[in-house]
Amino acid sequence: MSKLKNDLFLRACKKLSVERTPIWIMRQAGRYLPEYRKVREKADFITMCHTPELAAEVTIQPVDIIGVDAAIIFSDILVIPEAMGMKFDMIESRGPVFHHPLRNEADAKLLKRIDPEKDLKYVLDAVSLTKRELNGRVPLIGFSGSPWTLFTYMVEGKGSKNFSHVKKLIFNNPQLAHKVLELISDTAADYLSAKIEAGANAVQIFDTWGGILSQNDFEEFSLRYISEVISKVKRKEEPVIVFSKGVHFKLEELAASGADVIGLDWTMDLGEVRKKIGSKVSLQGNLDPTVLYAGKDKIKEEAKKVLNSYGEGSGHIFNLGHGILPDVDPENAKALVKFVKEESKFFQSKDAETQR
Amino acid sequence: MSKLKNDLFLRACKKLSVERTPIWIMRQAGRYLPEYRKVREKADFITMCHTPELAAEVTIQPVDIIGVDAAIIFSDILVIPEAMGMKFDMIESRGPVFHHPLRNEADAKLLKRIDPEKDLKYVLDAVSLTKRELNGRVPLIGFSGSPWTLFTYMVEGKGSKNFSHVKKLIFNNPQLAHKVLELISDTAADYLSAKIEAGANAVQIFDTWGGILSQNDFEEFSLRYISEVISKVKRKEEPVIVFSKGVHFKLEELAASGADVIGLDWTMDLGEVRKKIGSKVSLQGNLDPTVLYAGKDKIKEEAKKVLNSYGEGSGHIFNLGHGILPDVDPENAKALVKFVKEESKFFQSKDAETQR
């Protein structure tokens, strides 16, 4: 890690001592930034994902503008299904819409077994290019959707309220579900390994839809494959973060998945979760993203509650409990980052680690 | 309760001994029933709510057809905002859309202080009529949205993903939010009292949007007003059920709200929650509603897991963890009810109550 000028994020992932709490923001390379929207005027979302120069440009924007302690490569979790042969359109305000959702054995047979080094080369190129352009300022995070979350998108085909299609499939044809989840797991592991090889300093697995499952089904259809991906990712000291939205249960099991860091949404109590699993993993989160709609005093008050909730010592990466919203004022994001950088010094001390 | 032929539901609410676990299903009077759709062909959703004869007819359908142990009056939580002057359209597959959402002081000033006995007389008439037609077969449940949930609909004006409007309002103008929540609380308490007066044997408060709040905000903006409603409802032995979807936290506080029963969504572990608060309140729930998409064997297997999770003794009301979905086969709902009625006998015994 010696080549990095700021490795606070990586140290916190490993619970090594830090001078202050590192902060980054999910979806920090996004529509709330006028600089991002300017790039977006030139190209649609999918073209941006496919073009390393544009992806690198927007990835670095929040490092320059907002002052975050880590960059996360601009991309989309759906590049994996896309490479496997499932085309989709990204429709503003509606999200992704797949041309042909996966519903049965015949649909599953059409899935291509891909080689990320070849079929997702454009992402790896974006990672290498971004890494060069960051020039060691902050670490770069790569990411993938969890197998369950990718599977859910592939089966539903678009945003859903009740997730009827994917639930019908797991209850009525669990064999097919497991077969496809296995294939996605292998692909996601190869993909994350390739990103690390290309220069990513850490990887995050987004399990956006883990929370729609009952506790038993979460273990069977989501957690199991998250663990499988982590065990198969080729890495040296690069940490793995798992963000399982809405998963307030099975925290001990998540902490035993092989992940170094567990990301929490804003309905969780950071302090309580630390008591449960904080000796095994670091924690990332968890300010309510809508707090950034408030005035600066309220933002500071709420950010301080998050710092207080985690308490003293390393092992906390400040973040929102979900992605930053597109209509947030960038000045508010800046104010949050500035405040956390200053205030968190009081939660860290040279011997903080031994105090724990 | 002596006039009721089947008072299992009411006894379970009070943790009195029962021969078997009672079952009813949220949204049991709904689109999954062909008999309901036939009535719906004659009148739109809002007209059905406004017409006591139609409301009574569809309320009783699931008692006859599915065999549930309680009826819940067919209505909508938005009748309160409607009576307060906020008109809305109910758009199939999109849900309610208010003509003028509540966003500021001026909007709030337009809200009428209503008298449910007069302004919501049609609901009370539906309750009395249904009560007569049920003729003591099963208890009748009345309901209201929680103040927070009604407020959320009134401010957002329609379904929402990020709840930006209501969050902006509580963070930037909490005084206004509290003023309106106070008014809604008084109205909801009067409304539930009037329903009990008209014959409802129990009432349920639906806190559909409690789970979008952080833990502190839930206490300040939702739980506080739920407790206020419960303390103001005029009742004798009629139990109050609180269903707070997505609220996996503050369970002890919910159990201390004055509610007799806490309803749980399907992500909760019934047995664990019973250990925490089962000595204070009964529990209702919590089969994943999408399990009804499965075959009958799977439905039975999953229903048995729910019974096992609660374990022996009274204090459990079987239900889904959310409303039944419109595309479920009614035969599957029937199979669930039949199975729970038979199987749950093994979880109850004459001295079950003293065993606990």
C-alpha cells in the first residue's frame, strides 16, 4: 500500500490504526454532480460504462470535487448479464429494462459463459486508466453485484415491487435458480479477480436485493453465493466489502462470509452491530442518504450521531446507508466530507487500536 | 366475546388459551378472488370503499371462501386524508395519486379537522352492516394507517422510491411535520374509536412506511404518534394490532406502545422476536406472501416453519408478512388456511398457557 498517498480507507478496512475515519459515498460518481452531467450530455449511460476515458473521468471527479478518501470505478452491476448475452436499455427514472428476462431453462441455456478478461475488457481498461490518472491519491474500489442481486434483475427484467417472477422461480424451480446462481458466482469471482489484477485496491459486492428474502431463503439463495464469490476471488491484501441492503438478520453469518467489511443501511444501529460482529469485520456506513437534503447544521448533527454510534477506534468507513440521490446539492456532500474528516479525529488516537 | 361463534383470533390477541392458531390474511378481501373482481367490475375502487353494501360483500367473501378466522373491513387507509380534503385517484398498478400533495404551511392550512362520525360515516355504516351480516361467525377488524404512513402518502402524493419529499419536510421543517402528525393522530384515534363503537372487535394500525426511517427518526416521527393514537382510542377489551413493515428495530419500544399485538414482516424471525417481546404482546405473521406462488407442498413446508418458529402456546396469529398478492391462486390461500388450522392444533394444548 506504500505507493498510496492516502491509504486511510484500506487501513480502516483492515482495522489498522488511522488518524481519522475515512469517507466515501456510494454513487459518488453520479448525477448530483454538474461535472458528471456535463459528461453525460455527450454520451448515454451505457456508452459511458463502455468507454474507459469517460468512466475514468467521472470516477475521479468526486475525489477532486468532494474530497472523498476512495474512488469507485464508474460502471454498472449489469455489465455482467449484458456480457452474458442479456441486453438491456437504461431508461432515465425507470432504471434498467431487459429485452428478454430470464424465466426458464431455455432462457438459461442462452447465457454465455464469459471470460471477463475478454468480454469485459472495457471495464478492466477503465480500471487501469483510472488507476494511472489517480496517481496514488486514493485507493480505487472495484465492484460487482451479488449473484442473487444480478439474478433478480435478470429474472424480473426491470424494477419490481413484489419480485413475483424471481420468487416464483426460486420456489417452483430451485434447481434452475441454483444452476444460474452458480454460473453467475463463477463469473463474478473471475470479474472481481480481473479488476484486482487491473489495479483495484478493494472490491465491493452489492447485494441490493438480499433484503427481499426471508432469513432462510437469504442463506440459501444469497449469502451462500456471496461466500462462494469471496472464496474464489484471487487477491492478496485487497479487502472485500459486502453491502447487503435491508439485511438486518444473519449478521454473524455475513461476518463469517470471508468479507473484511460489512456495509450497513441507515436503519441499522452501527454501535449495536459493532458489538455483535465488530471484532471480526470493519463496518461501513450508514447515514440516511436523505439527510443530505437538510441544512448543513442538521447534516453535521446526524453525521456526528453516526460517528458516536460506532465510537472510538479504527474499523469504521463512513458512508451513506445507500447511494447518494441525484437531486442532492453537491455543497452538502462537500460539507459532510469536510465535517467527517475534522470531527472523526477525536474518535481516533495513536493507541485507539489497543484500547479496543 | 360470548356472541361470537369463533373468537380464536381475539383470544390469541390476549394470549388466552386457544385450541389452534387463528389465521387471517392481510388484503384477504382483494383482487386475487374472482368473486371480488366480479364486484369490482360494477364499481371502481373508491366507489367500493364509499358503498357500505359493496364493502360488506367483499369483506365477508374470504370468510366464506377461504375460511379465515377474522374479517377485516374493506376500505383504504387513505379515506382519512380524503375526508380531510385531499382528493386522490386510485390508478390500477400505480396506486393512489393525490391531486395536490401537502408540501408546505399553506397546504397544511387547507386540511379540514373532521368528525369521523359524520365525514367517514360510510365506513362506519359498512362496519355495522358487515357486523350484522357476519352474524357472529368471526370477529371484525377495523383499521387505520399510522399517522406517519398517512403523512408520507399525503406529502409524497403517490408511490415513491426514495421518499424525497417527506424526508425533506421532516429534516427542514420538523415543526410543520409534527403539527400535521398531531392532527392526523387525533383524527385516526377518533376514527378507530368510532369503528369500535360501530362494532369492530379489534383494530389494526398499518405503519407501512415506518421502515424508511432511521431508528431515531422512527421514534420521533412514527412510534410516538402510534402510541398517541393507541392511548386515545376509546375501547373496552378490543385489542390493537400494530404492523410496522420493515421495522426490525425498536421492538421493545413497539411492544410498550400500548399495542396488544405486533405484526411482523417475513424478514423477521418469529421465535427470536417472541424471546424479546413475547411476554408483553402477541405476535402476528409472518409467511413470505410470495410463498403462495409455490406448490401446495412447499406452502405447507413454509407454513410449518412459521408455526415452529413461534413454538407452543397461545399469542400467535398466523398471517402473511405483507398483503396477499393479486395474482395468487385462491386455491393456494385455501390450502394455507386449511393446513394452519390442522397443523397448529399440535402447538396448542389445554395447559399451553401455563407452560409458557
